[in-house]
Amino acid sequence: MKRALFMGALLVGSQAFAGEYLVKYNNTSALDLMNSMSMVKVSALSVMDHNQTASLVKVDIQKQQEAEVLASLLSQPGVEYVVPNARMKAFTHSVDTAALREQWAMGKVNAEKAWQRAGNKGNKGIIVAVIDTGVDYTHEALSPNMVPGYNFKDKNNDPMDKTSYQNPGHGTHCAGVIGATGLVDGGIVGIAPNVSIMPLRFLGENGSGDLNDAIKAIDYAVEKGAQVISASWGATIPRNQAMPLVEAVKRADDKGVIFVAAAANDGKNNDNTEVYPANNGFPNSITVAASGPSDAKPSWSNYGTATVHVASPGEDIMSTLPKNKYGNLSGTSMATPLVSGIVALMKSQDPSLTGAQIRAILQTTGAKVSIQTACNCRVDAFNAVDAVLAKKMVVVPAAATLASNETVNLSVLNGKAPFKFASSNAGVASVTDAGVITAVANGTTAITVTDADGKTASSLDFNVGKKASQDPGNPGNPGNPGDGSCPIGDQSMCDIICQIKPDLPFCQK
């Protein structure tokens, strides 16, 4: 028996690079202060990097003066927040399985039928950015689909996937799931073998990288014209600590870039456990759980009705590995690029589709399975492509979890105005003819819309009840995440800071 690896590529939220912080500034005076502090030879603070797009400065603070420097930074009006620079590490877990060149997932999602219906296998004009450990861009099954990328780990133009015991080729495997050509004897085929792949490396050969480089990779992908970002990594950390990452996803969302993220491999409910970037909550984002050959949820896959959107095959997935090799890996890391590839295939048929529209199509056309997501479904490439080409009328969003009194604005894809909306349970949520849903009481309802030509479409479940905090808004006052908690995730350090600067917002209890 050959060995396959279980891959999760999750950031270890509890670990950080000692003394390193990301400082978000909102005016030049704060930036000038950090630069001037760094220029003093005996300064306890040194500037390591500056991301102008994100208004972030990566600094290193000497341990013996850490509290004093942090207190000084957090008290500056131009400093919006300070968070530790998180350490990122790929998780692996060995399982025994036969490493065959069979691709059960392609059959499960009806890939061949999708290609036949479309009359193509994608479009080179659609670029999917694989942000990961890099990609072996010389691989026989990948090289025709590569476009230039970047190595944020080593700060050079060579995003080659470097293997080790910790990294068997995670990024190369993800890239193959998306866009392996299928033209190599004994090789494999991706779900969208005619799209372009942009390799962006920020995790190293030991599976480690930092939050700052992940953010720069996202911004680079947006700047260089990627329409889809595939992110098979994350961190189990509170939202305020993940704020620089959340803001990077927001910038992608603002530019219409679709962000596909792994739900994580802890076997937990993301509605109760915060995982980022998976729980970002933005309209253009699709968060993915894993499914197995029998459409059951593997025990390790995360899930969640409010925060995880779809399931996708992620167990024993055959794909490319560095140096012209192939092998099986498992994880939401593998489920995610399959969805990214289907998204790229859909965009190849209709480039105008938004992430919110594509998410709704995937949810309403997916196969019903017993995996707890917003749609309780597993993606089906043929049904999704057919819906795009047939211009099926779809309610957007197709599913959601709402807090009491929350409102959601609906739109209709491929329908003719004016529309008439109806709620199946108005006692749970009402809806106006303008398509505004208002949550009334705990429960579940569905929305039906009728257009001017008499065509109808129905949503999936809209759930009203307890909702995980997904507010993508302001992180709060300087040094304060908005809920009074320690903004740097270390309460003992915050206690010291509050002795130095008791007037800071998070010290007011």
C-alpha cells in the first residue's frame, strides 16, 4: 500500500512570530512615527515591511520593551489596530490508501457531462490564483496552463513548490485539481483544464509562512487580474486578530474577485468556531466543506449552516505532485480547488457572473447530501454549467442565516422585472416585492419569486436564529477590536499595557 497524505494547510492561530506585529495605520503621521522610531539605532522597534495597498507595516519589537512600544503604538490616533504576525503551518496526517490514478471526484461532480454541455473545458482568459506553497510550474500536466506568479516567502519571481516531510507538494496538488491538462499518459485531468493558473507562494517547504505574506499574495492576485482566488488554508483565531486578512478579502470582494476558501479540517462547526479567511462573510466568497465517495462528510471536515456554503469531494483526491509525480491527498484543501475550478468553468461560459450569483447557482444545483452547510449540498459541475447556459432563474442569495430583525436584499438572476416575492413562512421572515427579507422569529422559511413572464424560482432555506458574528465592518477604535477584548490576543501583555496606558479603550472595563 502506498501512503497518501491528509492535507489541511491551516494557519496555527495560537502561534506567532516572536516580537513581530502588523500595524494598520490610517494617516501618514503614524507611518512617519514608525519609520522614525525604526531609524534610531537603539530603537526597540524596527520596520520590516510596508504594504501600502493594505496600509500595513510589519514591525519587530524587542521583547524587553514590547509592552512599552505596543502601548505607545496603540495610543497613537493614526494607528487603527495592532495584531501579532500569525505563524502559518500546513497540517498533515497520514492515512493508508491505494494511490491509483483514478479520479472518483470527476465522475461524482459530472465533469465530463459539464464539458460536453459547455462545448469547452474552460477559457485561458480566466485566471485562478492558487495561493499556497507554490506550484511546480514545470510539471508535465500543468506547465501549459501556467501564467507568471510570485514567491512572497522568498521575495522573488520563482513560486516553485519546494517539498519536504511537512509539504509533499500541497500547492501543486491544488493546482492540478483545478487545471491539470489531461493530456499526459498516466496523468490526471483538472475540472477546468483550459483555464490559466497563477502560482503564488507564501507557505514555505516546511509548511510555514506568515500572515503578512498571505495578505500581500491576495492583493497581488487582485492587481494582476485573477478572477478567482483559491485559498486552501486558514487560521482558527478571533476576527479582530484576523482583521488584516479579512480586509484583504474585502479588497478582493470590492474588485469582483471570487474568493474560494477551505472550511478547515478540525471536524468543528464554523458557526461556533471562527476560522479565517473561511468565515469572512463577504458576498463574493465561497467556503467549502469536504465530502467523500459516498457523499458523507469525513469526520475531519469542518461544517456550518451559517458560514460554510457548499461541500465538495475532498477525500483521497488524485492530483499532481512536484517533479512530474501524482498522488492522493485528503482535506478541505482538496475540496476547495475543485470548487475554484468549477467557478472558473462557469466564468468561462459567462464572465459577467458575480461570486454571489455563482454561489447561489452552486447551491441550488448541487446534489442533496447530509453534510451541514447552507445548502446541505455537494457541488455538481454539470448542473451548474447547465444552469448558466440555460439562463436558469435564480434567487440571490439562495440561502442564508439571519439574526433577529436582520434584513437581506434579494436579487434575481435571469428574470424579468417586475418581480413578486413570497415567503413560505411569513412568521419567520417577511419579504417585500422589492425583495427585502426581514427576519421576524426563529425558524426556517423559503422565498419564491415570480417574474413578469410568469417564471418562478425558489430559494433554499433562510434560517432565522443565532448567528455567528460575521460583521465585516470597522474593527473598532485604535487598539480596540470593538468588544473590549485584548486586541493582540495576549491578555497578560494587555494587562501590562493597561498599567502603562490605562486610558486605552480596551482598558476601560
